[in-house]
Amino acid sequence: MTSEMSNSYDLEEQGRIWWVLMTREKSSAGLIHRIWTVRVFVSNQEEAITFFHDVLEIPVILDAPRFGWVELGPEDDRAKIALVEPNPDADPIIYEWQLNQIGQSTGITFETKDIDGFYKKMKERGVRFHMLPQEMPWGGFMAGFEDPDGNRYNIVEDSEHYTRDYS
């Protein structure tokens, strides 16, 4: 290969790379492109990690003890759950707010392909349910469960969620 051909290829490749970068930046500039994390305040981070990792089988993706931050979730770029202990060194108003978040509804809904299987497996592992699996008016099935701190979560089975006619 001559140096002229090599330079031509490099310029062509650089042009492709530039085009990808420019179009990607322009298409997403100023827009939200994913949910990064959802914080859940817990009284004991180690117990919460045991519950999420060992009981629910959600992988730990990031453990940053220096910051009191642990993320669990899928290994791809989907949203993660961040387990956070309230920080007693924070401003007293912020610390009190953080403490008050423990034992509340998180607004987090997980998805499963087998809600009855999930319910049975989790009951065997001692997970508390505040709502048994049931068919919902919109067509899917939902149950509600709690972590050791009483934080509440939902889980849904609904393979037709995005294809169902809701009109």
C-alpha cells in the first residue's frame, strides 16, 4: 500500500468518525437520553446490598464506599438503583429528610416474565409482600414487596404493555 492510499483511507475514516460524533452530539444535545440512577435511602447499606444482591439477585455494578454509594442493576446502560445511607454529616435539615425517606414507597417498578414464580421464590426467601400478585385493570399483573427497611416496590408481568390498545 502506498502512503498516498494510506492517507486517503485515514482521511476517509476520519471523516466517518467526525460524522458519527457530530450527528450523535447534535441529536442528543440538551436532551435526556436515559435514567441513570434512582436513589433508595436505607438504614444499613450492607444489609440492603445483601437483600438486593443475594435475595433479589440484582448485580452490584458500582461500589464506592468512600462516597457511601452503591449501584445495583443490569450491566448495560439501563437505570440502576443507588442504595444510600443518610449522611449524619449533612446539613441537619437534609439529614432529617434523608431519614424520613426510609420505609416509604420508592415508586420503583421492576419487571418479570413470571410474576407467580417471582412471588413464590421471594416468599421462600422471606421477602414481605404488601400486595399479592393480581391482574390489573390495564391488563398486566402486579405485586408489591418490601425491602428490610420497609421501602416499597412493585413488580409487573405484562408482555403486551407496549402493544396493547389503551384507547
